Amino acid sequence: MRIMELLTDDPHPPGEAVGEPGPGAEPAPGSRLRVLLAAALGPLVTGYAAVATVLALVALTAGRTAFSGTGVLLAAGPGWLAAHQVRLGIGGHPLGVLPLLPTLGVVALAARTASGAARRLGCRSFREARPVLLTITGAHAVFGLVVALCAQGSPVTANPALAFVVPGLLAAAASCAGITRSCGLPDAVADRIDALALRGLRVGAMSLAILVACGAAVFTVATGLSWATVSGTYEPGFGTSSGLFLLSLLYLPNAVTAALSFVTGPGFSIGPLTVGMFGYRGGAVPAVPLLGGLPEHHAAWWPALLVLPAAAGALAGWSLRKADADPAQRIRAVAVAGAVVALGCVVLGTLAGGRLGDGPFDPVSVPVGVASIVAFCWIVIPGSFVAFFTGEHEPPAPPPEALEDNEAFQDADDIDAEEASEAVEELEAAEALEESEEDEEISAEDAEFEAEADAELGLVEPAEDVPGAAPEPGGAVTGGTETCGDVEPDEGDR
């Protein structure tokens, strides 16, 4: 109880900003040690107790089974490893298809514990919260190693190296997520990631959640349409039926992941059974309610379900249509979102499948490589199309000297694209007006010069309306003093 109080009590008074302790708020060495100890033991004790409770419930409801508290506590160790995705060996047969629902629970527990411990220690950055990360990671790794060593020689065994590494990695990932939520991104990451890429990461997480929701919807509809088959898998006994229901509940995320792979196209396989969007090969399946909705043959309308991942990609592009004025930058954000979805499909597909003994249902697998590539394409192709054509297009940038000469931008710190475009149009109109005025002046000057030249050469008789020609008194018009060509003056003129 003392451990849970340390994890749940909030030492900050009302009104004080979390993560910003005032002067003198640095925890004492003894208090700091207690917080780290609670962060290390809290997830271990809670997770182990939850696994033991589930096993005790199964033992109590199962028929013709003697309940033993010691046996439940001993079996909870391999169950804890299974919840952390450590492959087990049962009687010499491998068991790699492990339930994902307990894994999600232990990851959420470790993340929440790390976040609470970082707040209680007053950590304001990821660097200050590093002891919390190391404590939780080390505790999970050491506890997994101890459980694996203690299980040697029993019917259920585990590889000590995997028992040390896998729980430590899961705890490290969960702790990083919890610390990031409390203290923000690490400085090394925050300095190297721009706002556009961060937005692509968020849209990618949203797109992955939408694809998972599509898989869950398809699985639910298939199970509902095959409810007669599903109900037929339950046996009359309450204990057996409750055990099958609990087993189906624990493996529900695995089934949703397989449905996600089916919706996107690649499909999944259980032993010889292969179910894909464009292919089907029959085979026997375990008689559990979770698999009651599996189809018995291929249907021609299955490709119509591909509209679901296409809609998810279009929604990702629509979410990023205002991310940037440059279409190329928007497409880059869509590519980041597609990479997040591909990585999520790799993780989910890897954890959802595995070995299932050496029998007819081995192995259970999702084509991780193909599924990740296909999911990436479903996000990037329609998403880029929507983001490119529904977003704005950046106008051509004005020359720097034009912006310097424009009074509208002399005192501006940030240049807006629309204002820059208007300024360029104003400058172009002014330049066109000046060029037209210069052309008119040049034309007038040329016409006057030609008229004067023709009058002086005697090629045309000067008229009254010719500029520069004035009549003399008596109506006589004087000519030029120079002769033209070979005409000689008269004798009287001489």
C-alpha cells in the first residue's frame, strides 16, 4: 500500500505548475530514493499480482482441478514473462503466439509509473528523468532474468537471455513514452525535428489508429455474422466456457491485428490456412470462439474492403492539407505519416504471430514485410494526392530588391505570401505604365524631328499646322539657304 501511495499521491499544492518546482523544492535524498524504489517495484508487483489473479480465477472455475495457492504463485512467473512477450517452452514445444492484451496493460502501467515518478522528482527535462528510465528498465530486466532462472527444470521454461532483454526493452519504450509526456521530447530529438515532421508523426499515429479500428470493425462484423459457429465452440460447463471466453479476450488484439492485415491486403495464416484479400487456402483451425468468424471460402466482394485503407490515407492527406504552403512539403509530411504506419504494422505483426507448438496450427503469422509496405502505400499514395490538390499553392517568391523598394515591407518582420504577390503585381503595373509613357514621348519626339527634317530639305511644303513653321509677312515663305543637289543659283541671285 505504501508503494501505491507514493505512485498516486500528488505532493504539489493546488495551483503549482507540475514539473516546475519552486525554490527549495528539490526532493531530499531519502525521498528521492523512495520514489525510485516505488517506480521500480510498483509495476512488477502490480503486474505479477494481476497475472496471479487471472490464473487463480481460471483454476477456480475449471472443473476437476484442484486449486493450489502455491501453484498459482509459481505459475504466475511464466505468465508474467508471457505478458512481456517472452517466448515460452511448454513440455519442449515452443509457444510464441502470446496474448497482446496483457502486454498493452503492462506497457501502460510502466508508462504511467515513469510519468508519475518524473513529476514527483520535479524533473523538467528528459535528462533529469534519466534515473527513472534506468531504474524501471533495470528492474524489469533483472526480474525477468530471475523468473527465467527459477523456472529452469519446470514444465514451463524460458530463455534467460530473452527474459532479460525483452522485458527491459518493453519497459524502456514505455518509460520513454511516459517521461516524454511529463517532460517533453529529449533535447537531442527536439533540436533535430521540425514542426512539419512532428505533425506528420501525429497524423501517422492517428492513421494507424484508424486502420486498427477498421480491422476491429471487420472482425466484429465477421464474428457477428458467424455467431452460430462462435456459440457452438462453447461447451456446456461453466468453467470450460469461461476459460475459452477469457482466452479469446486475451488474444483479441492479436485477432484485430490479423484483421488489419486482411483489410490492407496481405492477410494472415494459421498453419495451412491462408486468408488473403485475393487468395484463400483452407485448413483446420483451433476450436476457440475467437476464430469462429473465419471464412470457409473466398468471396468475390472482399476487394471492396480496400476502400477502408484508401479512406484512411485520404483522411491523412486532408489533415495535412494546411500543413505548409509548399505542396512538396505537404507530401513530405504525408510520407512521415506513412512511415509511422509502416513501423506500427511491423511491431503489431511481429507481436501478434509466432510459433504454436509443433501441431497442425503452427505457425500463426502475418506477412510483416509485405503488410508494412502495403500499409505505407495506402497512406502515402491517396494522402499525397489529397494533400497536393486540396491545399494551397505557394506563389512565386518576389525578388529581394523588389521587397526592399516596396514601402509595405520596409518595417515587416514576416512576409506573407499573399502580400508579396500583391506587391509584385503593383510593381509590374507601375513599370508597364512608365514604359508606355516613355514610348509615347519617344514617338512624339520622332514625329517632330521628321517633320522638321522634311521641311528643311524641301521634300514637302511646310504647312501652317506643321510645328515650328511660321509664315512671313506678305505671305512669302523663306526657304533654306543651302542648295539641294546639283541645282545652281540664278545670275540675279549671284
